[in-house]
Amino acid sequence: MKKILVLEDESNIRSFVVINLRRSGYEPIEAETGMEALEKWKVNPDICLALLDVMLPDIDGFEVCRRIRASGSKMGIIMLTAKSQEIDKVTGLMTGADDYVTKPFSPAELTARVDALIRRLGVDEDEKAGSELQSGPFVLNTRNRTLEKSGQRLKLTQIEYQLMKLFMENPGKAMSREDILTAVWGSDFKGELKTVDVNIRRLRIKIESDPTEPEFLTTVWGYGYKWGY
Ligand code: CA
């Protein structure tokens, strides 16, 4: 069941929303204050959508929205705004909200907005899953898991593909060998850090013009590696 954070200080509105979300097959997580919402989110990181009231006793809904976005979360956010506050919509969308619902709203209206946003988020995920990553002469196709350099297909093992994906998703970021090991081999992998070095060396032979003087996949001395392009 998809978890939805419901931040609303007025208990009658909150229960109304909660009941309707449950009826539509969602799992509501309730919060009465902004801080409580952030706490609940910490223990339920799989919340996929948040309904945020604006006027609250502590920090307002915009601030909650801002903090969620500042952490890099891509969860769906719908602001619950008061009818008279036109400005809320603008501020809400500027702080990173996806949509807003004006109070008072009907159960049908609310669930329609929630369903629509959940659908949209799902579509975005699918697009990402099948997208192309481009960096310099390289194009990584994440749908068919292939890599091209200047239009030429390079044959990669699954591990090398995973490494390329990790680097191309993090251009310019120095990554430790530990981070690479966890990201590519998984946190359960008990292998040595040398495994990373060996695979990087093999990958360089495939992608670099001169593997002894790497131009793209560079070494960060005493730390790890970086996609330097
Ligand atoms: Ca309120």
C-alpha cells in the first residue's frame, strides 16, 4: 500500500482526509505539526506523496515542503491551501510542490488529485528507467543496457555497465572505493576493495583511448575514482 503523509492541524479535516485516502487504498500517515510531519517522514522514508496544510502552529507547510525538497526527495507534494490565499499557490509551487488543492475540497476531488499525481510520478520513474545518459562522447542507454562511444557500441560486462551508470549519473563527483563497492556490488558483498580497482582497470581499457592516461575515468589519489568529463 502506498504511504501518504497527511499534515493537517485541524483534526476534523485530517480525519476526513485520512478516511478518504484509506477508502481509496492508500496508507495515510498522520501529522499534526510541521515538525511531527518531518519526524514521521524520517521513520517512513517510503512515503510517496505528502498532503501539506499551509497554516500550522509551528513551521508552516511551505517550510516542510522546502525541507523535503532540500533533502533531494522526489515524493509527490500537494499543498492544501485556503480559498482566500491565492498567493499560497504561487509560493507552494515555488517551494517545490507539485500541485495544490483549495479548501474546502470534496473527497472525490482530493483522491482524483492524489491518483493523478501518483500516476504521473510512476510515469516519470518509467521514463527514467529507460532513458539515455550522455557525457562527452558516451551515451549509456539504460533500457537496453548498452554503451556507445562516438556512436560505436562497446561491449561491457554487467559490472562494467553498472560502474558506467554510477559514474555517468555522478559526473565530477569523487567516489570512494567503498561507495563504489556498495553501489555496484551491494552492501552484502564481502569482497575486497581491490575488486573495484580491477574492474575499473578493465573498464578503462574499453572506454579510454589511453588507459594509462585516463581522460574520463580518473583516479582520486588515496580515495577512489571520478568521472572527470
Ligand atoms: Ca491549518
